Amino acid sequence: MDSISETCDRAKVLIMEDDMDMRAMMKNALEERGYHVRTAESAIEGLETMRVWRPDLVLLDVMMDGLEALNEIKNDEILKSTPVVMVSIMSDMKTKMSSFLAGAKRYITKPFMADELAAEVRNTLRQTANTRITLEKALCDEDANLTFEAEAAGLFE
């Protein structure tokens, strides 16, 4: 198993959903696939959970003050790097675009199957992991270049 798959399999996912049945279905679907899951039934509870638990990904219901919560997440220095997938019964382009412009990585329209939810979570985590690995590699390459340039200039003698 590669490191991206391992990261995704053990990922912590926070579900911010006010509908009890939907929250339970989402939680069960992800736990059956090996994710560590916590839930919140309000935006306030979800934001508090994020600050303490630091999930790898958030599933956020648009109708639960989702855009306001997303804006708060993206304006918080600690939370802003957490990928957010918006979940909603609303399928209109305006709501989707508002979510993307506010910083959502993906948007899932209800109703959806458990496999679709799991695929969206997995793909978002992989995309995030690939981005992180690319940035880390770029930083390592930059450090190597700086070290080489410093050695060439005789700074380490």
C-alpha cells in the first residue's frame, strides 16, 4: 500500500450535518471503510470539534449555516488548510459556485449512495495528500539548491 492510500485509510473525517439519519448514514459508510469519524449536529459544535480534534477532512451541510462555517474555517489560520466537501440537497449552480468561491474542494448533492460519498472523500484526501507531497518535495528541492549554492559560495567552510 502506498503512503497516500495509508493516509486516506486512517484519515479523520468530521461530518457536520443537522439531519440525524443522514449523519448516521454518512458516519456508518465511512467507518465501514476504515475512516475515523466524528459528527456534529450544528456549525458551532463542528467548529469546536475541528479546533480540538483537527480532522483531515470536513463534510459540511450547506443548509446548516454551511457557507458561514466554511468562511470561518477558511479565515482561521489553524483550520484553513483542512479540505471541506460541501454536502447539500441544493443543486443550483449559484449555491455550488458560492461554495467553491468560499474555498470548498468538492460539492456533493443529496441524495447520494454510500459508495459515492466514500469515493469523494477518498479522492479529496488523495488530492490533498498529492498537493502536500508536491509542496514538501518542492521545499526539499529548494533546500537542496540553497545548500548546494551555499557550499559553492564557500559559506560552509
